[in-house]
Amino acid sequence: MENIRENKMGTQPVGRLMLSMSLPIMISMLVQALYNIVDSIFVAKVSEDALTAVSLAFPIQTLMIAVGAGTGVGIKALLSKSLGEKDFEKANSSANNGIFLAFFSFLLFVVIGLCFTAMFYNVQTQNADIRQYGKDYLYIVATASLGLFMQMTFENLLQSTGKTIYSMYTQGLGAIINLILDPCLIFGFGPFPKMGVSGAALATVIGQFCAAALGLVLNMKVNKEIVVSLKKYPPKLKMIKKIYAVGLPSIIMQSIGSVMTYSLNKILIGYSETAVAVLGVYFKLQSFIFMPVFGLNNGYIPIVAYNYGARKKKRMIQAFKYGSIYAVSIMAVGMILFLTIPKILLGFFDASDEMLEIGVPALRIISLHFVIASFSIMMISTLQALGRGVYSMIVSFSRQIIVLLPAAYLLSKFIGLRAIWWAFPIAEVVSMTLCALFLRKVYIKTVKPMED
């Protein structure tokens, strides 16, 4: 029992702790990002219309991830803080209520998939092929999303207790299965039927279900700091409110990204469907840079939340310093790649001459905000770990709705397609400024008065 009470998040040197907790998640998210890229590469070989259809589905997929990840932020913040306070009953309750919320989220997207898939595509394009490809893809991804939500929840439970190496196993398994099944189901290799875009969707959900199954087993077998039992810890409205007090602002914050992507698609499709495909390719490519930073986040938030609960100010400050250094390093590498080899990156997606003409300057311009974004991400994560999710929601809303979309619209009207991409760096400067102001306020009020 003593070993349970002495969690490594409160004792190990912070720099080494953050690497040990974050590196497995970063590796698994790199694998996940690689899957996202390869998935689109295979779809692009079907046709550019197929790639555009999958790109148009991105806002709904972003919304699904927003619900799962946002709820996970609430679970992690509450569970890690409870462990720091040595309140193990509360930690168990938060874990099992999180599992219940994953199932509830799945039901929500079953309804969306059944009732709104056709309408979602019909209002975006008149191209019959894109509509059909999109409906086939999104229907499967939405109505079979139980694996996604359960996978994310079980990974969050492992991360919340510092067992990030196991979440690497679950994400790695899901991504590898996906990578194997993608070409088999899209092109009909061996005994598999040729399913085209539907095959890409089916490969995705099969991988998610396999990852979820492994996540459940690992939580029951190796995660000794919590007990997975909905019978012993049934859903409680009070606990759900506490999870969503932190998680809901994060859900809204990430859902704003779905609105932003949908609206940008509407602006871009006024120029050409290829411009929409370029945006879709950008999001796939940038995930290879941003995913490791988000993996760093998943190790960083529990550390800060745990030490906040344990009232260890010095360790919290150290975590922020190390996290910022790691995040900036990753994003700087990404910026250099986007600036120097954009044509090669687009070539992976069988880019046409038109896609290269639009995409090369787009990648170079957008990448200018990567390093700035690394600071914003770390500050937002700190606010979430300290239970100030509303601030992060305000920042995200301001960045994407108040600044980015109006800037993109105005740049498109007064200058043209090439200028639209400057909306990303402009919005990120505003985001970083707001993050700094909010974090300074929270530090002065909450962190600075703490005694080590």
C-alpha cells in the first residue's frame, strides 16, 4: 500500500520524469500521425476526389477527437489531482465515470452518423463523386466510434497514473493494424474485398477497437492505482460535473477547431476543390509535428496536476520550463521541413500541378506559426492542469473564430487564395498573447502563494 501512495510524479527529477512519461506517448502519437498520413496517401491513389472527400470529413473527425480528448483532460486533471491528495476513492470514481462518459459520447456520434452524414456533404459540394465517397467514409467512422472513445479513455487512465508506456502499446497496436488493413481493404489485396474509401474507414475503426481492447486489459492487469469496475463505482452526477468542469471547456475549445476547418473549407472551395484537398493534406502533415507535442502534453498535464494537488510549486515550475524547451525543439524541426521541402511532402499525396501550385506556398506560410504555437500549447496545457479550462476555451475561441476565420475571409476577398494562409500566423500571435496574460493571472493568484 505504501508503494501506491508514493507516486513517481511527486518524487522523480522533473526533467527525467517528463521524458519517461511523455516519450512513450510521443512515439505512439508519431505512429498515429504516420498512419494518418499513409491513410491519406492510399486514399489519394483512389482519386483526388476521394482525397477531397476525406478532407471534408475532417471537421467531424476533429469533433469526435475533441469530445474524447476534452473529456480525457477532465479525467486526467481530476484523477491525477486526487492521487496527489491521496484520495483513492475519488480517483477510482473519476476513472469509472470517465468510462461511462466514453459510451455516452459514442451514442451521440451514432445519431450524428445516421442522421446528418448526407446533409453534411450535400451542403458543402455539388460534386457527386465527392459526396458519395464522403458519405461512405463518414458513416462508418461515426457509427462505429465506440472503439475510438474507449481507446482514448483507457489511454487517459494509464497516463493519469504515470503508466504512459502502456498507452504507447495501445496506440501503436491500433495504428499498426490500421496501416496493415488500409491497402488490403482499399485495393482488395489477398482475401480482402476491394472497398475503396469505405475500406479506409473500416480499417480505422478495426484498429481502434483492437486498441481499446488492449487498453481495457492493461488497466485491469497493470494499473494498480485504480480499480476498473462500473458496478463498484457507478455513474455519479457530482463526479461527471467535476470531470466536465475541466473537460467541457477543453471539448468546446477543440470543437472550435471543427468549426474553423468547416468554415475554411467553405472559403477554399469557392476557389477550387483542390484547395480543400491542400488544406486536408496540410492537416495530415502537420499532425506529424503537432502530435508529438500533444504527446508531450499528455505526460505534462498529470505531472502539473499531481504536484498542484501535492502543493509542490517548484516541481510545477520546472515542468513548465522543461515542457517548453521540448515543445519548441519539436516545432522548430517541423517549421524547417515545411519551409525547405514542401514539394516533396505534397508529392507523397500524388499532388497534381494545381495542388503543387497552391500547396507549396501554403505549407511555407502556415509553418511560420509553429514555434509560436509551441508556447501557446504549453500555456494552455498548464491552465488545464490547474483546473482553469475556461481560460483555454477563451483563447481557442479567440484564435480560431474571432481572428483566424475573419482574417482568412478578408484576405481571400481583398488579396486572393495565396493570402488566406497568412491567417494562421496572425491568429497564433493573438493566441500566444492571450495565453501569457491568463497564465500570469493564474500564477499570481494560485501558484505564487504556494509554499514548497
